[in-house]
Amino acid sequence: MIELDSIERVFQVGDEEVHALKHVTLTIKKGEYLSIMGPSGSGKSTLLNILGLLDRPTSGTYRLDSIDTTSMGDNEQADTRRHRIGFVFQSYHLVPRLTAAENVALPLMLSGMAPKERQVIVEKALDNVDLLDRADHRPDQLSGGQRQRVAIARATIMQPTILLADEPTGNLDHVSGESVIEVLEALNKQGIILIVVTHDMEIGERATRRIRMVDGSISKDIS
């Protein structure tokens, strides 16, 4: 479970303070499927970065399964992020010189898992996103939709409890975007919390819970 209590994030820009998030209080239960929508500058990405432990709030508390993450040190946050949270970005962030299988295997390599054990898990992950036959292809040999599915397989290889997707269909055509969203939704049905930040109303409306942000605050929370 995710619990945000009075989260604020203030950035100093020159002599001016910018309030990116204002008193954000939010509870997200296991297995929920949320979309976060709103205009540019509304605080969507800042909120996602805090949820993903990529940034710290200026004030307020973020509890993950009743553990206060805001009091964690950097190493403890990094360990929690690595094992509990998966990220899917608009621009994929795949390593160009590595194959699909090697990209998916990266988190397992960093965790010190043996090659033979890694291979079994990677093959299963690629099969889950229907890309086992593209395991030996580099990113430049894959379509945009296929690259995003590789990114999803990599994001979920450590079996996270939370999957954060920032504009996951932003670089894709409608058909490829539909395929990617269906993969994400299938993972959500397995119990993963799925949080999607999007400008696409059609994508956002698919979520079972829809949050709209304006000027750093939650203006609507519809389920």
C-alpha cells in the first residue's frame, strides 16, 4: 500500500520558490490501476518521481507498506527502488549495443544472479510480452512498440509491487500503444499497482481510478 500524507515539493529557481506539489494526500491500495492526468506543469512527473523514490518531498510523509520512506537513507531508498518499483518511460532507455535479452537481464546482472539462472527468468519475461523470438535483436532492429515491451519486461524482471509508467505510449502509433497498454494492464491484473502518467485522455480513461492534477494539487480523484 502507498500512503502519501501532506506531500509538498518546493524547488528553488533563482530567487523564486516553485511549489511543484502542494499538500498531496493519497492512498493507493495493492492492485489498483491509476492514471494521473493534467496539463504540463501540474505536478504529474514530480509526483511520479516521489512515488518512485527518485526524488524526496520537501515536507510530508511517504509510507510504502507502512514503512516511512522519507526517513530512509539514500542507499536504503535505492535498494527499495530496485526491488519494489519498476519504471517504464516514454523514451524506453534501452542500451543500444545490447540485445533485447541483455537489456532485460541488466537488473539481474546488477543483483549478482548467476548467468544460467538469469537466462531462464529473462526468457520467461520476454515470452510474457510476446518477444521471445526477438531476444537476440538490438533496439534498432525492433519497432517502437517492441522496444517498449522490452522496457516493460526489464521493469518487471525483479517482480516489483509497483509499476510506474510515464507517458508509455507517447512515442507510439495507436496500434502499438494499444498493445503496450494491454501488456501493462495484464501485469496489473496479477496484483501489481499500476500508475500511468499520460496526456492521452483515451489512455487515462482506461484506468479504474483517475486522478487529475492542477497547479501541484489533486483536483479530482474518480474511481
